[in-house]
Amino acid sequence: MQYDFDKIIDRRGSNCLKWDFASTFFGTNDLLPMWVADMDFESPPSVLNAIRRRAEHGVFGYTARPQSYYQAIINWVEKRHNWQIKREWLSYAPGVVPAIHLCIMAFSHPGDKVIVQTPAYYPFFSAVRNTGRQLETNPLKNVEGHYEMDFDDLEKKIDSRTKILILCNPHNPVGRVWTRDELARIGEICLKHDIKIISDEIHSDLVFKEYEHTPMASLSEDLALQTITCISPSKTFNLAGLSTAVVIAPNKRMLQEYNNALSSVGLGLGNVFGIVALEAAYSHGEEWLEQLLTYIKGNYEYMKEFLKQHLPQIKITELQGTYLAWLDFRDFGMTTKELRDFLYNKAKVGFEDGSVFGKEGEGFMRVNLACPRSTIEEAMRRLIEAHRKLNI
């Protein structure tokens, strides 16, 4: 079946954060929003049909997760990522961000240090601070537009109070898919210092064919016992509103500590539609995903070529995974305030300010490519028209 990702779906009026509440973040709804990391595409038909069937039942009481739910996760992870996981390793979360909060609560104490590799998905920062832990950053190295881990800096930042490293793989916002060698090196450092790894792998299915996602915990038994992995169909199949994520912990003690934290805040039951959507997505959504990846790669290539020809001052970072472009506007010579004004009030494009991902993101913007090609084209048209009026 051929899926139509060019289809325009009007999301206004659906209480959509990206479209209906843009003014909360940009001061206006009069722009083209390309910020929140969800898609402007319908979810796969298999998911929509499963939700309709469940809705037609008409009773939405307390719901447990059946064996078929867990088997769908196990089969998906093995097929897509060559990692054989077990039912007894699995737990639930209402989302990856809540899971990270719970992991920090479970595996550290107030005042302990948690390392984040910046620029980083900014909810990592609040997860550390909200739980009373100390944030320690390990900035990535930007080598001519290619991001690398700084292992020497990481070793220097570690002390006796360092208990956790939050790994983002693939990395949001810079779009790197970390190699086995890179993961093995960071794993070696964490094992050496007995640092737990919270591996956010929510974008693991959104990797282009030239690259391969490697789950951190799949590298060795030692790393499996040191790592708790967070995944979800929410990014892959556009299900964020159904609040369903998966936690994978081969270490029985870590899993029990996580489950204790989950129970302590009363979050164990989950969303009835999230349960059926996950199972349908992981069981029947692969063909849709393959076409989606081809389409998003086309959006990236279109934007890359457009900027190269018309706005070479804007550099686009190589995108290996995720559907989030990382644009470097530093050659514009603008302050963060000036750049925001240019994009939001003059170009009327709602890109996400890179500075919210840490100081290393200043001068950058994150742009959501999971939209019809016509949205990308319109954003580029607005950008070049606004630039022509700048006289720079």
C-alpha cells in the first residue's frame, strides 16, 4: 500500500500544542509552526483501525496490558534492532520524559550529579533539577558540523557524586546516530565509575538506511546490567497523545527500583488506547514506517539543497536519525533575541530556539521535518523573502 504523506491535515482546533498553542511560546499564532516533535501526518491505518475497534466497544474501564502487547514489543525490538529482550525486563511509563524522572528518583539521591550531553533535549535539564539533583554537562564537540562525544571532558566531570548519565541515542537535537565504538567507549567509562545509564532511545526507529541504531544495552552483558532503556512508539507512529512508553531493564534490581518509583506516584495503569495503539503499531506498522523514513529523508534533502543554493549562510547539520533538522544561523551575526525576532516576526516561521537545548545551541534552530513537503517549501519561501529584506 502506498501512503500519502503529502496530504494536508488541518490540525487547528484539535487542541494541538504545535498549532493551537503556538502563541504561548512564540507570542503569536501567525506563523508556520515547525517546533514540537510530533508529526503532521496521520498515524498508520492499522493503528487507527485498532483504536476505532476498541472505541466501538464503548466501555473504557481500568485496563491491563495483555501478553500480546509485550510480545509485540519483543518482536519489534528484535526485528528492527537485533536485540533479544525478555518479558521480565519490561515495564511501563506514560512517556519517556516521565520515565527519566522516575529513573533519576530511583537510582540517585538529592544532591547527586547527573550528566547530560549538550546541546540536549531540554526536558533532561528539568528532570534533573525537578528531582533535586545537580546537573553536570558534557558538551558534544562540533567538528565542522559533525558532532562527536568528548570522552576526555566526560572523565574530567566525573566524581564520587556522579551517579547517572543520560544518553540520547539517536541524539536530539543534533541528529547523530551513535556508532558501536562511540557507545562502547562511553559504556566503558560508565562501568569504570559505576554510573547508571538512562538511555533515551525514543528516536531509535527513525534512522536512515545509511546508518544503524545500536541499543546501548545490547553491547555487552555488563552494560545491559548498567543500563535502563526507554523507548516508545510515540515518535515513530505519531502517538504522543496516547501516553505510552516502554522501559527495558535486564537488571532485576534496577527494574524493581524503577517499578517502586512508578508505584510511588501511582502511574502504573496506563492509557487504554495507548495499549492497543502500541500493539497495532509494532505488529503492523513497519511498511508505513519505511515509507515515512523515505519521505522525511526527502524533506531533509530538499531543505539541504535549498539552503545550499539560496541561503548558504545557514548550515544544516548532517541528519542521521530523528526527523529534526539542526540549523546553524551563526553566520547571520545575530544575538538570540535578534534571531528569534527575525524568524518569528519577519519570516513567520516557528522554528525552535536552539538556546533552550543549552548554551551550545545558541545561534541554532531545531526544525521539525515530519510534515508535508509543501510545508517545507513554504518555510523556505518565507525564510528567503525575509532574508532579502535584511541587507546583510
